[in-house]
Amino acid sequence: MKLELKRIGNSTGLILPKELLARLGLEQGDAVFVTETAEGLVIGKRDDTFEKGMAIAREAMKTYSQALKEPAK
């Protein structure tokens, strides 16, 4: 599907057709993540539970950074 970036006020936006929004399970006002991969961009719905888990994991990695640097014995 080819989409075009459009000027929206002083910004640039990407207009997603309603059929694509339905397939992605998105609706107007939803927060999304855009991830860059080797194949291109991936757009997905924001997952607050995943984000909370990642915040916990980042804190644990910071707390135990020295132990994580040591090779396993």
C-alpha cells in the first residue's frame, strides 16, 4: 500500500485509510509506536503493559550492570 506524507499545519503527517486502521486495530487518538527495522518501518499499537515491563527491565539492567558485564561461570 502506497501512502503519501501530507502537510498538516506546520507539521507533516501520514494519513492512514480506515481499512488499514481497522486491520491494525487502531482508531483516531490511539498512541502508536514506529519501529525501524532492516526491512523498513513497522507501525503498531502502543502497549502500556509492555512499556511498564520494559521500564522495570531497564531499571534492573542499570542496577545489576556490573553483574551483567561479567561472563557466566
